[in-house]
Amino acid sequence: MAERGQIDAQHPWPWLDPFTEGASNFFNGRDEDAQALQRSVLATPVCVLFGKSGLGKTSLLLAGLLPLLPRRQVLPVPLRRIEHGPGAPPLSAQMLRALDEALARSALRPATALTAAAGSADPVAALWERLHDRRQQLLDHQGRRWTVLFLFDQFEEIFTLQGDELLRQQTFRELGDLLENRVPPQVAARLDTHDELLDHLDLDSQPARFLVSLREDFLPELEPWTGMIPRLGPNRYRLMPMATEQAMAAVQMTGGALVDARAARRIVEFLGRQGAQAGLAMAMTGVTQPLRQSRRIEPALLSLVCASLNADRLARQPPAAQLDVAQLETRGAQILDRFYDDALACLPAAQRSQTARWVEANLITDDGTRRPYPLDAVDRDFRPALRELVNQRLLRVQNTEQGDQIELVHDRLAAVALNRARAEQQQANAAAMLQRQKDSAELELFKQRARATELAEERAELERARAEEAVAASRLARRLLAGLATMMVAAIGVSLWAMSERSRAVAEAEKAMIATEQATIATEQAQRQASRSVKSAAALASVRDAADKALEAAKLLGGDRPDRSVQAKELLSAADRTYKSAVQAVQAASAPADCPTGRRVYPQVASKAQQARLDAILPALHAEGFIVPRAEIVDEEKMPNSTEMRYFRRSEEGWALAATAILAKAGLPGVPARYVRGYEDASAVRPCHYELWLVAATGKS
């Protein structure tokens, strides 16, 4: 695999890196754009180059325009990017440094050799005086005058990276004085105190030219500054996607022997279909654009696809002679995503996720624009992983006066990183939701088990009480039998039939006493169950009715008339049937409704100020198994006059009343449960759906 930045016959495409001036022989397909841009640069002092991300503006400047300028006696002074932030030097100082570096690479010399530096220490005045000083005009060995051209690449970073508005205004003031040829205040002050400057400075001429390059989507950010700098408006050149013929040249002429005409056309047609699909997607979303089928290929994607196919070629042993374009539809789909993922996959598994999160958190803005990060601020233990991503061409290091900074190599990869970050956040949110649901289910299961244990203990206690009552009844029966035996001995002459009936009456009396005790216990249990559900009230009445019947039977058996035993037996049978029916009703009433989605109470409030009042009652609802989502803010006009709990199915009245009882215990008494008609069988309202309309303590105004 080629080293980073290496461009030669075996590695003619620079992945997502721009073509440099030294690689201009491999930069093809943009000849017309380079010539047209040169004409725009020479036409007026200021030219603005703009285009969408991924169209190769930097490559056009470095490998397309710069080689043409020396033929027109123009010295290019490229500023790859303007440094921003605290501690960054002023714009004029950065331009002076870039001018010195450009002169050092050239064979140009000033018209007059100055013996001493008499310029100002202020960078704004120093740059302006140097450009307007007749003695500093640049000459070549033939004595021809040269013009300086400052190239500001990626100018949109003044909006994305410069967060200090005052510093941004200062940068535009310095730039405006240069572009509009206005005398800066610093120079005006020196002219007042240094009369000799007037002999050397040409205040009327425009000695330098300027080219500002930025992304098309930042033109609206530039427009407000055209009032201060009018020359930013008239002369603009828009870079468009490549036409089919241009893309063919960028593949076939650049690749040379590595790709034939058939393979080049197949690559271009594949990328053309991708562009057409993107245009169709924009049209489906309501975004309209001119239908220009000949301009639809992004150079960044073209370079990435070709470089990827070339890497596959070089990976073979021995390397293949030409690119393999078989199954290009499958291999080329979503190549940016694959490039991003493959670069991260080269990291050790233990570092992969952490590194991806770091990149997505620090190297892109919230809207998906790349931003640099100081390399010195990166933890030393983390730097080897970033160096590996630099080797994989996902990241690159830029040398600035503020130190080395690391960044993604292209804005299109910043969009991929943003999508990955959003997908990971969605997964995290989904996992958190699943965990909350799991915790809620476990809590509900714990409560159910606790209730089951409590019920089992109550039943066991009831069985013990019944056993004790049975023993007591047995003892009573034995005493009664003993007394009856004494009475039988004393009452000689009573018929055997009467004795038999009396014995039977005693047995029935014992049953009546036992039934009475059971009814009393059942009554207590029904009362407890009735507090949980209103539907158990009927069952409680049935239990009380059974108890009354049992007591009446006991009174009948307690008399001395044998003919009442039949009537007592009928009452006892009726009491037993009523008791069993009541027990079944109590059990049915105490069972929770079938709510597969859980019982949910949706709070409705008129303002956020009532959130504190709502927070005070939430724990009580949660403790009883109710799910309470976030409160919904409702217009004041839609609120009722007082707080109420609404339910939508008559069969769920019990749970609604249970919820109001919970609210009363939590300090919100007197809340009525109101049935809302029209939703009984509606699918729009899920089962066990309740709404708490919480009105301020003073009521609706």
C-alpha cells in the first residue's frame, strides 16, 4: 500500500486527499474549469470559488490553477486554512508568513534591495505597506513584474471554527482593507508620523489579487459581509460536479495502463447512477434542481472508488495489471461507509469502539462538518490508535502555527461519522429503554410474588384459624353431647325419635357455629379485598347475607321445637352456597385486569410549574405498579375545573378508583374517577389507559 501522499503511476488516485501541485500530471478532467477559474482570477482583484463538498475545490486550486499562474506572472500564495481560536496570530501575520514561504520557493526578488527593515511591527500595517511599497514589487530574472495572488482555501472554517464573534469581525476588517484597497487605521497613523512613507507607498493601486474558496452551503453566511467587502459579490465561480467526459478523463488518463476504456466507462456509469439516485431522492423530498445528467459525478467519490479498486489490484500476488471492475455494483455500493468501517476495523478490538466514539465526539460538529482537534490535547495512550487511522487515510495531521491538529480527510466522511454517532445513540437509547422495561417487569414480578406470598400467608393464617375453630367446635360439641346425655337420662319417656332429632339438631348447631365463624373470617377478608377493588362490594354483601342466614339457623336450632330442624338445614345450605359464591366473587374481584401493556397513567398539566406537585405523587403510583410517562403540557382552555382521573372502559373502573385511592394516600384527596364515553372498543386507546388531569391547587382560573 502506498505511503500517505504518494502519487505515482502505480498509485495515481489520492483516495480522499486532494491532488497537490506536484501531482498535477495526474489531475485530469478539470482543464476547462482550471482555465475558466484563471480567467476569473485575472479579471478582477477578488474572485470567490464555491461548490458543494466533495467536488474537489482544493485539488482544482493546487493541481489545476497553480501550475497555470506562473505563465501569467502571478505568484500564488496558498493559505490552506486560516488559523482560528485563542492564541492564533492575526490574519495579516498569517498572510505575511505565507508570502515569505512562497517567495522562498520562487526565484523572484524585490525591485529594490532594502538594507534595513523599516516596516511596522504591527502585522496589519506591515503587510499592507509591503504590498503597496514600490520598492517591494516582485521581479523575475527577466525583469518582469509579478502579481501576488493570495488563495484562501476552506474559508468556511471562519464560520465553523471561529466561535468568537469579535475575532471574526477583526478578521473580516483586516481582509476588507486588503480586498477593497482601503488604508487601515494602523497605516494611516504611521503616515501621520512618517512622511517618508508617502514617497514609497502607492496608495491608489491594487497590487495583489485574492481568491476565496468555500463550500456552497456557506454562501448565506458570507452574504452579510458583502456590505463591508463589496468585492466578495460580483466575481464568483461555481464548481459543478464532473460531466461524463470529465470523469472519463479523470479515470482513463489518470490511470493510464491500469485501466482501459471499457473499465473506465463502467466506473463512470456506476457513479453516474449513484448521482441519479441521489437526485431522485432529493426530488422525492421536494428539493428541485436543474436536470443536468452530464454533471452528476463527484470527484471525491470517483477518486475513492478508483483508489479502492487499485488497492484491491495491488493486494493480489502478484499485483494485477489492470483494475478489476467485475461486480462493481456490489463492491462500490456505500463505499464511503465501508471505507470508514474498514479503517476502524484495523484497530485492535479493545480500542475500536472507544476510538470511534472519540472521533465522532471530537472531529465533527453537531451538523456533520469536520473540525480539527489539537494533537497535543490527545491523551498519549490514545495517540497510537489515531496514528493508525492516519495510516488508513481516514484521518490526517495538519501542521499549523498553533501546533499539529488532527482531522478527518473529507467532509463526506464527517457525514458518515455523524450517521454512525446517531445510530450508536439510537442503539444506546433502545438498550436503555429495554433495560427500563426489564427493570419494570422485574419490579412488577417482585410485587406479584410479594402479593402471592402475602396471600399465601393470609390463607395459611385462615387455615390455622379454621383448624383452631374446628377444635373448639369439637370440644363444644362434646360438651353439648355430654349435657344432652345427662338430659336424656333425666328426661325418661322422651321418644327415641325426639332423641334422634335432638342429636341431629346438635350436629346442625355445630355446623352453624362453624359456618358463622367462617362467615366472620370471610367478611374480614372481603373487607380487605374490597379496599382494592370496588367490584368486591357485591361479594362482601353476599358474605354478610350468608352470615345472617347462618345466625338465623343457629337461633332456630337453639329452640325446643324439633320441627324447625328442616328449616334450619335449608338456611344452612343456602348460607353455604352464598358463602362459596361470595368467595369466588372476592377472588375474581381481587385479581388484576389483563393489561399486557401495563397500567399507565398519563399526566396532563397546564404548565411546567405543576411538575413539582406531580413529582410528589409519582412514587406512590410507581409503587403500585402504574407506569407514568412524562407529563404533557395542555392548553389552559382544555383543562377541567378541578383535578380528575379519566378512564375509557367501564370494566377498568376498579383500577381507576384504586389509582384515586393511591393519590389520596399521596396527599391528593378527593380526586374523582370520571368515565369518558366513546372509547370502549376504540383501538386508539390501549387497555388500562388512564389520564390524570392535574389542575393547580387553586383550581382553573
